[in-house]
Amino acid sequence: MKSVHSYSFGRAFEALRGLRRNKAGNVGIVVALSLVPMLVAVGASFDYIRSYNVRQRMQSDLDAALIAAVKQINNTADTDALKLKVSDWFHAQVENSYTLGEINIDTTNHNITATARGTVPTTFMKIANIDTVPVSVASAVKGPSTSYLNVYIVIDTSPSMLLAATTAGQSAMYSGIKCQFACHTGDSHTIGNKTYANNYDYSSEKKIKLRADVAGDAVRDVLSLIDTSDQNHDRIKVGLYSLGDTLTEVLAPTLSTSTARARLLDSSYGLTSATSKAATYFDVSLAALKQKVGAGGDGTSSGSPLKLVLLLTDGVQSKREWVTDSVVWSNGKAISGAYWNKVAPLNPDWCGYLKNQSNTMAVLYTEYLPITSDWGYNATVGSTMASANWKNTYGGTMQSGVSTSITRRDYIPYALADCASSKSLFISASSSTEITAGLSALFTQYLSAVRLTQ
């Protein structure tokens, strides 16, 4: 009985092993049957990711091609010329991983639009007889260089712009009258047998160039750029404004750059160093400028021009009396003043008056140079932002991460950078050469900043 039972058990065990082998075979068949769609699914993900990356590169290449075309071909170019230009630039940049299809150009209203189509070879999806994946992109650009444009040049005419423009000039001023500024107010000076009614008379006699004079040079360079950009003088208008205790319109926007040059040279219009304003109130002046400029257009016609404000300033809200009046002295030192907190950087929110109505703000900061030997400087611009109580005084909000112990002078570039429409439209300049080149650089930057619109 024992042997029979052992034999029966063995037969049963063998049967179970056979069943196991059959089950394993069934699983293998199921796996084999599932493998193809699994590979296709995984391969599809890989191929589609690859096609997405190709599409991103194609988009970048098409954008670059359109930007290059609109910068180099003016609005009189025909469609065929634009197509050729875009095609040349596109083919110069594309990779071999895709091909270029048809490009369509539309120059209506100074817009250039284009589409590109191509295919990306597949790898894993070939299993499912899918050899390529189609990709397509579209792009559109609109460039100020081919649009109607009003340029509003605003010059800070406060006394701080009467600083001698060069180090040599500043040394000459200080050596002669112990002050680097050519102010129109203040004490007279007698040097030898010559008496000067004020600092400006001394600088004028010694032919010392001032920052206000350099500002005029900078504006003339921009006018030359306008002549080059709009040779027929039918698209770009320029207006001139002085900024002080209020805004003064020296010249309403005009197509005549020659008229603008004449106004710059005529001291009666207040843009030369022969005159200056006693105070700088940005809150008042920029609000007035908003009314003069109005809302910006789309640049498609003279009645709807793009609008660019070029602001040249040292960025300090100030008034002479805020420094000198109600000062408490102790042991020959000024220890407090009733209005010292008011001398501070402008609040960038005031620039929003203009930016919020579709205008572009570009700012050239003529650096406020430290004069640590002057008590008035140390008490105001050289003092801290904390002592200015900027929030309560002018409603200003400092950039996060900047300590309130920073001096007001050192915070000016932060404020003016926030005033500009973008960081690329803010330039800081300390020397006369930098100031002259800076305004032109901002204008050129704006013209070349072609806007991708799609």
C-alpha cells in the first residue's frame, strides 16, 4: 500500500508540475502579445518628447528669423523680399533634425507673421508604421523701427544738473570758489580783481562744461539717430520738456529735428545751463507729463503712435530750502533740519502715471556724485533711507532685500530702475561721455527691441 500511495503521489506531483509549466507558457504568451503595444506606447512618449523639443527649437529659430528681417527691411520692402530674408535666416539656424515647410508673410500694418511646418523622424513609433511626427509653429513681430513713434525727451533741470561735468571741471570749480556746482543762486565771489555774481558766472567765465550742457549733447545725438531712422521725417516725432518744480513743454512733438536743435541752443527755452529750476517735484512733473503724452497707440498710423519717454535725471526729489531752512546748529555742525527727510529718491510709482497708459519709460541716471565734505549732502542724500521715512513721506516701497540703512544716494539707481519699463531701458552714467552715449543707447535699445506678438 505504501508503494502504491507513493506512485500515486508522484503522478499527481508530475501533473502539477506540468500544469505549472503550461501556466508559465501562457504568461509568456500574454507578455509577448502585450509587448508590442507597450513598446509603441513608451516609444510614442519618447518620440513626442523629441518632437516637442524640436518644435521649441523651431519656434526659437523662426522668432529669430523674423526679428532679423524686421530690423533690416523697412516697411517699403515687398513680400517676396521679406520671405527671402526670413527663409535665409531660418535656414541658417535650423538643425538637420527637421525640415522647413512653407513660410507665409503678412506685412499689413507693419506686422510680419510667418508659419513653418516640418516633420520629425520617429524611432520607436516605426513599429506602428508611424515614420514621422508633424510639427508646426507660428510667430509674429512688430517693430517700433517701422512704426509711427513719438519720443518725449524729458530733462531734469534742477540745480544738481549744474555740477561740473568732468573731474577736471569739478576740481577747477572747487579750487576757485570751493563749490563744484554752478548754481545761479548763492553768494558772490571776488577772485583777484574780478567779482562773480554767483557760481554760474564763474563757471561760464572759466568755460567749465556742466552736466546740463552734456544733457544737451546727449539730446542732439538722439536727434541724429532719429534723422537716420526716419530719413523722410514722416514717422518719428520728438518733443522736448524740462522737469523741475513742474513740467514745462519746450517743444510739442514735431517731425522737425531742426526745430528741436534750435530750441536746445536757445537759452530762453530753459534747456541750457544758463537757467535751472529751484526744485524737483517728480510727483507734480510726471503727473503733468502724463497729460501731455496721453495714451500710447499701436504705431500703425500717425494718429496712433507708439510713445517713448526718455528721462534724463539724477532722480532726487529736492528743493534747496528743504536743506537750508530751519536747521539746528551745534558746535558749528548742522545736527537737524525740519525737512531733511524730503530730499530723497523719486517714488517709482509716479512713473506709473505714464507706464499705465501704454507708454514706454526709458531712464538715464546721471549719477548723483557723493560730496561727503558738504554738510548739506551728508544731512540729506548722504543720509539713510530709514531717516527719509520714504514710505510715509512719499509712499515709496523699497525693493525687498535692500536694507533701510542704505544711503538715499545709493538707493537712487534702485528707484530709477523701477521707474523704467524694463531693466534694459535703464542706464546709469557718471561721466560726461557716458551721459552723452547713454541716451542714444536707450533710444537704440528701444528701436531694436522688436516685440514678438504671437
